[in-house]
Amino acid sequence: MAHQSGIRVSEALAAQFRDALSAPVRVLQARIVDEAVEPGATQPQQGALLDDLDAVPALLDDTSPCYLLVQLDTGKWLFATYVPDAAPVRAKMLYASTKATVTKSLGESYFVDDMFGTMRDEFSARGYQQHRQHVESGAPLTDREQEAAHIRDLESRAAEAPTMDSRRSHVKGAVYPLHADAEAALREFARGTINFALLAIDTASETVNIAHAGSLQSHDELARSIPGDAPRYALYWFDSATTVFIYSCPASTSVRERMIYSTFRHGFTVTARELNINMDIRLEFDDPREITAAALEAEVSERTAAPPPPAAQPKFKRPAPPNRRPRTKQA
């Protein structure tokens, strides 16, 4: 998951890519595993690029995202991102926010083209040819290609780390500014005048707007206050000392919206902190119905529990003196 995800390129992948620069390798697959981008399957060069690409869909499955580093016949590389629609929301966000890290770590100068797709066949020879035809002819993009282009733009903006405005020029990360109404609502929230604020991104104006602000009477109202058909950011005072930030992104959300909310989430949290809102607990949900009072209380209890005291160290005991033979009197 707007900012760099913190996931790094593993030494194994970096070494494999360096070796591939001078080896007959056509495709290197890379996957995010735990906190690193690790190498996956490889495909050797067996013919021309288009001949080899028809074997690429066999490297993919219908639920697992991956990166594909494809060596072109020129020796340069294509960076492809495969994010199937059935992939978990968190995985989609991680792959979007990690791409810039991978290309920078491996060397941006090696990559002269990039693709994004959600179906395996998009990475076949025919899919690649269609991609190049659109790039070279400037033909109107399909809806899916427009979505992919928008995602690439977001990734680029995240990598460049623009600033928000003159008042927040020191803040790094992709940031959409707050609408005036949203800023006013967050200031009320910071003062404790209200205990709930729901925010939505308006892509047309590129601002973060307030969707709802007020005070909830119980934790159970939280789930009913967050829509189940669109992503949102939410802030909630769990109690007088604990603020909860919730990022809700339903599974039905389009890839474009997922990437937008993921890309600008970090920038929003930075902006909120500047307004004196400390996010003590950060939660992420695919379905707002999961935000029950019991689940919320369990999360807060677990994350705010004091660590157990260290085990008492046994006191040092002086070792017993060695046994000595009794002295005998001289006659």
C-alpha cells in the first residue's frame, strides 16, 4: 500500500537481474514475499520476442499479482505489472506502491517500456502488439488502458514525491489537498467537538472532501456510517485518548479507485497529523461490516496494551567457598 511501501528488492532478485543483463533470459518473474521483492519463475530466450511472449501467460495465475521483467530483442527491458481482478485488495495496493522502488533499485535506465494488465492474455504476443500499436499510433485508449495509464501516472507521482502546497512544502509524498470544508471538519475533530469524520477523494478536482462529519453514539454505529460500495478514509475517537484511522476499500472497488486511495493515503495521514490528529490505531478493512464494536475493541485493546514487565532476574549468589581440610595441631 501514494508513498513507497517500504518493501525492498531482495539481494537474490538484484543478483539475478544483473546476471540476466548478459544472459539469454527473456522473462524474470518477481513477487512480493513478506517485506521483499523476490525472484520467481524465469523463461529463457528461445526465439524472437513475439515467439517467446506466447509462453508468458502460463507463468501467471488468476489470483496472484506479480511483476514481469521482459528482455526485449534490443537488450532493453519491459517492466510489466500483472494485477488480476481477483487478487486481494492489500496485494493490489502493495504492487502499485512498490513498482517505483523496484525500477529504481534495478536501474531505471534499463526499462524503456511498461505495461499494466489484469488478465493473463494481455501479456501474450498479441497483447504486447496491441500495447505497442496504441503507444506508437497514439490511438484512443480503451477504458482498461485509460485505467492502466492513470495508475501509471499515480505511481509516477508517488515516485517523484511532490509537495502539497506552499504551506506544507516540507511534506514529502503524493498528496491531494483538503477541501476547505474537509479541513474545517478535521479541525473540529482534532478539538474533540465531533468524534467521527468520513472523507472521500474527488478525482475531478483532485481534492479530499468531507463526506460526513458528526458524533456517533456508539461503536456499533461506525460500520453503518461507512459505505460498503466505495473506498473511504475515516477518523474516529474510540475514547477520549485514542484516535482510530480506518481505510476502507470494498472488494467491488475498481482498480483505479483502489490505486488512487492507496496512493494518497499516506499523504492524507501526514496532513491530518499537521492538524494535530494523532492516529493511535490504523485499521484497514475490505468490508465495513467487519467493523463491529467487538472487533474494534479487540484491536484497540491489543494495540494499546502495556507490554508485560520484564522477568525478574535472579539475584546473584556468591559461590560457596571451596571445602578446606581442617588444620592439624603440631605436636
